[in-house]
Amino acid sequence: MHIILTLDDGNGMMFNHRRQSRDRVLLARLVALVGPSRLLMSPYTAGLFSGGLPAGAEAEEDFLQKAGEEDFCFVEDADLSPLSEQIGTVYVFRWNRIYPADRRLDLDLSGRHMAVEDEFPGSSHEKITLERYDR
């Protein structure tokens, strides 16, 4: 499976059971990144897509357990370290700032190769960075 994350510069994911931020340009980039592949997420994350889920997207509580090798999983609030061996590519959309966080990424990216780093302006952030980590 391929993982997509939104993180602050301290690898923060959530604060007080809520996402740290949201950005419509980021979501459009995410959908383009996934293309025609299957995109899985939690029902909470599905709430980001106010106009409805994109084609090929599914929202279920156990989405990580249902993900196949080529599926993309948009993860906002799940533990990933137990699935480390099943995770292929990791895509990180980085907010380029530090927000308050009480949930942080538990997956160690240091053993992966950062293959891509691309900056773009968002709708709510002057700069968002997309990082791609390969095994």
C-alpha cells in the first residue's frame, strides 16, 4: 500500500482529536497524485471532500486492513508502525510550520529514501511541500 499524510514540521498529525489544518489545493494535488488508483480513508477524513469523494475513493473505519498492495491510503489519525512492512511509498504533504500536536507520526521514515521534494502554493498556506519516500 501507499500512504499519504499531512504533517507539520514536527511530524504532528492531530491536535485534540482534530486535524491541524486543511487546504483545497492540497486535496486537488492529492487526487491527481492518486489518479485512477483506489484511494482509501477513514470516514473522518472523507469529511475533507465536501463535494463528495473523488472517483475510486472509499471511506471505511478499517480501510488500512482492506488496502491492497497498489492502493493509496490517506491517513490522518492512524498508527502506521505495525504496518511498516506492508507500506511501499509514503507521500507527505508538509505544512512547513509547527502546529500544536498531540498525535504524531509513529512511522520511522529515516530508513527510506526521499526521492521527490516539490513545493507549491496552497489555498491556506503560502508554501506546502510534497515529499515522496521510497523503500
